[in-house]
Amino acid sequence: MQSSSDHEGSKLGMWLFLYTEIMLFGGLFVLYAVYYHKFTDDFIAGGQQLDTFFGTLNTVILLISSFAVAAAITAIQNNSKKIAIILLGSSLLCGFLFLINKYIEWSHKFEVGIYPNSEKLLESDPGLNIFFGLYYVITGLHGVHIIIGMALLVWSLVRVKSNHITDQNYVLLENAGLYWHLVDLIWIFIFPLFYLIL
Amino acid sequence: MTDVKSFFETPAPPKYSGILSWLITTDHKRIGILYLFSILGWFALAIIIGLLIRLELMFIGETIFSPEQYNALFTLHGVIMIFLFIIPAIPAIFGNFILPIQVGADDVFFPKINLLSWYLYMLGGLLAIISLFGDGPPDTGWTFYVPFSVSTNTNVSLTIAAAFILGFSSMLTAINFITTIHRLKASQMKWMRIPLFTWSLYATGWVQLLATPIIAITLLLVMFERWFNIGLFDPDRGGDPILYQHLFWMYSHPAVYIMILPGMGIISEIIPTFARKSIFGYKAIVFSSLMIAVAGSLVWAHHMYTSGMSDTAVFVFSLLTFIVAIPSAIKVFSWISTLYKGSIQMSPPLFYALCFIYLFSVGGLTGLVLGAAGPDIHVHDTAFVVAHFHFTMFGGTGFAFFAGLHYWWPKLFGRMYNFKTAYLSGVLITVGFMFHYVPMFIIGLQGMPRRYHDYLPQFEQGNYLAGYGAVIMVIGMFMMLINLLIGIKKGAVTDSNPWGGVTLEWQVPSPPPLHNFVSEPKIMDYPYDFSRFFKKNK
């Protein structure tokens, strides 16, 4: 992407790619909508077993990290490389915290016997099985996207450090930021669907 | 213009030579050639598999394959033809090679991502090969319907991973093309001056972006089901198998427009060139491409009339299906009207294009039989369906691809193939095609199911005849391919514009130099203005 000097075009390409990501998760949200319609009561019962505290915490963490990335872009535009590195580092840290929280949450669910194909889920209502099936698939796929987003941020960080990203040429950082915001935004949809409205 | 070095002689990036100059190239023309040969290889393989299927079906009972082998073969034929041939063929080969030149650009917008797409394509193909070994090739059909795709013990996961990666590759190509058209078209190249082939790829790109992620997530879900047994499509555990079919066709129906739109683009280039006449209804063709892109995304459930949807859904999707036939018909009428009172010069590309119009029309009209909810119940999952989609996919996209090969071959390699052999193979393919698929329409109406290894005695005659058609057709196709390949080495050297075309690719030398344009391209107010050509010939 750096080979071209047309930054608008590079960003256009990134937006098109983000659009495909939205469609990817859109398919899963279709599943959610259909099954919510079919098993409303089970979905509510399942949602109450999820920990709203962890969900809220992770939402706050992601919002902060998104802010940090946006601020890092402004910092680069103002030519303050050091601040940009600190900001990128802190958004990476937020990404790690998010994954750790997710790990705690998932392993707790595993301990109480809620995981795909577990005996407890097989014995309970089918709707509950679907709810937690979707929970694992959607949050799992989102987790993978967090990791990809962090990889992009690390790459941008390295490029900032090696002075490849400057106040004249920061489209890579902007695109990584766009991706990170998207991952954040998808979480903003996942959070109410699983933790809040049920 | 012969003193200009062609892209074959100028590697990009310049420091590499030999095989590396191809494997690390970022030149859109070289990548197009890489695609050309890898795709043709897969195509030849899938043709042979298809021929073997037909030979098996020529006689009642087991002829050359066991039922299990037969299931694997028709799955492979479908997977290779769809994911490795028809979807990538026209965009990846001609789109890569011709599109940047048609809009007056040096290269695509993301040259490195373009190369990455090719590697993803090769990786997908490699996985498809690996899936043949171990637990054995998949036997689900290319549709991977649950619950069978989740419960069968064959290598479905690997094949699905291959399809996933190939989808990613075609998505990246689509992003590349859309960005190229938006950002790199020459400043004089206004939207209504863009050639129709490029327009069709633009519409295709959007369908790819809209639809491919849905198949990606659907295939991922099948993999998750196989690994973790979640039960999202298992009715025993609350899942809904029909939902899988919805998700699958939400991609796979728009995908048929991914396959046919670029083919229509090729025909829209060839017809005016050989009619020496401006295309009839330029704007109508542009908008019908975009309309197909939109309407084609809303008709997916017409594959599912018998799967247990509500009657309301069947009615709505049947209606939408009829609507999507309109833009396709607009194109067919426009091509015919272009030929009317044109100064027609017969040539192999035009010959294939004319066969396209006929075969595609038959395919489209029989599609209406399937799109109407009533008759579909009768012919659903019969050989009629197989004949219908081969008329559109092969008689349509396949013939458009052949036409494109013959049209742009001199541009790609700077040499011409043998005309007589090209005509002869074209006749063989078309005649074989009719012999092959028309009997399938008839036995389909009589009730011959698709994907069956064996059949009742009343279907024997039709299946037997179809086998002969298949042999003639395959001979024709290999004759055509060999003729083209011989042309690269031994054909007569051509100048930059052997056909008298007016779009930009005919202004550059054949084969084009590394940076495509020797001088600033001259962009006309209207892309199909042949008046200049006539003045020159007076």
C-alpha cells in the first residue's frame, strides 16, 4: 500500500476492505436475529449468565484504545513521534487487556461446563445451546480480529519508529487505525446483543 | 512502434530476471499471464473430470467409477470449475491485463496486493489438491449442504479452506479494480467514457465485495461445526439447516453474476468492434450491469423453493427472479441491435460471441422456467437444472471467455493464431455443446435427477447421446487451446490493432510495453466512436 502516493486511493481500498468485514460479521448477525426470534426466552436466560461487568470493562478498554489510535494519528500529523509511539503502545496494551479479560471470561464459562458440545449444553434447552454457540463463534471471531488489528498496530509502530511513517506519509497508520476502529465498532454491536439487552 | 520493448522483455521490478521476474513481479500484465496459465491448467483438468462423469453416465450401472468415486468427481468438477476457473477467469486474466490499459493507467492501484491475490489463488489450488489425499476428496457437491457436509468423513474442511482462500483472493482483486477505476483512470476518462468491459468489472467488483464475505463466514461456520460440533445448523440442537442454505445462496446466487457480468463485458467489446458500429444503448448496458449487480443480490432463495420456505418467500423470490431477467435481456437486445445494419466482419472472436448470444439466451430463458415457482417444483434438482446452468455458465461465461481469448490473444502475445482451426474448434465446441446439453433438458423434464450415479432405463438414450456430445466438445476445446498456444510461438506477428478496435488497449503496441502507453493516450468523447476508423480507411 505504501507504493502509491495517492493516499485517498489507499484509504478507499481500506474502506472497501472494511466493508467486506462488516458483511462477514453481518452474516453472523443474521444468524443471531433469526435464532433470537426463534428462541427469545432462551436467549434472555443465556444473556443473564454472561457477566455484564466484564462486558462493560472490555467496551471501555476498546473505546480508550480507539481514542489512543486516533490521537496517535493527530500526533504524527503534528510531528510528535514520541507521543505517537506512546499512544500506539497504550492502545496495544488495551488490546492485550481486552484479550486477557476475554480469556478469564471464557475459562470461567468452560469451568461451569458451558462450551460447544459440552454435556451441560446438550442437556439444556436447544435455544441455550444456540445462544452459547453463537456467543463463542462471534466473540471468538472478534478476538481473532483483535489479534489481526494488534498486528497491524505493531507494524505501524515499527514503521513510525523507523521514520517511514511521517507527517507527510501516514496513510498506513491511518488504515491500521481504521481497521482498529472497525474492530471496536463491531464490539459495540456485540456488547449490547449479548450482555445488555437480554 | 516496433522499437518499443514489450513487457515480456522488461521485468518489473527491474532487478530480477528469469523465473523470479515472474514470481516477484508487480506488473499487472505479467500477473495476468500468470493467471492465464494457472487458470487454463485447472480448466483443462476440470474438463477432463467432466468428460469422465459423462462417460460414466453413458451406460446404466457402474461403468468406470464406483458411486463414491463418482460423488467425489462431480464435487471436484464443480469446485474447480466454479472457484478456480469461472469466478477468477475473466477478471483475473483479462481484467488484470486489459482493465488498467482501458482506463489509461500504468498499473492497478495496489500492484503488490495484486500479486498477493495470485499467490492466494495458487495456495487455494494447492489446498484443493491436498484435499484429494488423506481422507479422500470431498463428496458433498460444490454446495457443501449441511448436515452431510458436517457429518461426512472426507476432506471437506480442507476443500472449504481452499474455497475460503480463493474467495479472499477474488475479493482483493475486486478491491483493486474498484480502487483503480476510481483513482487511476485518466483525467479525460469521464465515467460515461469508460469502455463497457471495464464497466462490467466495476459492477462485478461490487458484487464480489457484497457477497464473498457471506460465503466466507458460511464456510467458516461449516468448519467450526466439523471441529467443535456447535450445532448451529443441527435441528436436534436448535439449529436450522435451511438457514445454511440461505447463507450459502446469499453468496452463491450473486456469484453467478460475478461469473456472467465480465463475460457480458467481453461481448460488449467484441460486437461493436466487428460490426464497425457504435454499440447500441451504451448507457443502457452500463445501467443494466449495475442493475444486475443490485437485483442479482436479492434473488438467492429461488434455489430453495423445495426446501421448506414459506409460500410468501417463494412468491417474493420468484417475482424478484423475473425482474433480474430484464437487465440481461436489455443487453442481449442491445448486442443484436448493434449488429443491425453494421458492417460485419466475421472473425473467430465474433464467431464465439455470436454463439454466446444464442446459448446464453437459451440458458436465460430456461432460467425463467426454473425461476417460476410452479414448474420449478417439477424440475428441481433434475438434469434440467444442470443443462440450464451449463447453458448460462459454459454457453455464457465459457464462450465469452473463449471469445475474449481470441479477441485479446494478439494483444497479449503480439501474435495471431490460425483462423481456420479457431473456426473449426468453435464449430466442434458448439455442436458438441448442443448434443451434450439438449438431451439433458429432455431427460430432466422426464425426471432424471442430477448428481445420480445410476438411473432408470428410460433415461438411457438421453444420457448416451450426451456422452457423444461431451466427447466432441472436449476435442473442440483442446483443439482451440492448442491452436492458441501454437499461435504464441508460430503465429503471424500482428500490429497494435489487428481488429480495428477503438478502445485504448488497441492504441498501445502488442504486446504492450512495461508502462502501457508510449505516448499520452488520446481519450475520445465516446468509447465506441468508429468514425475515425472509417476516415483512415477511405
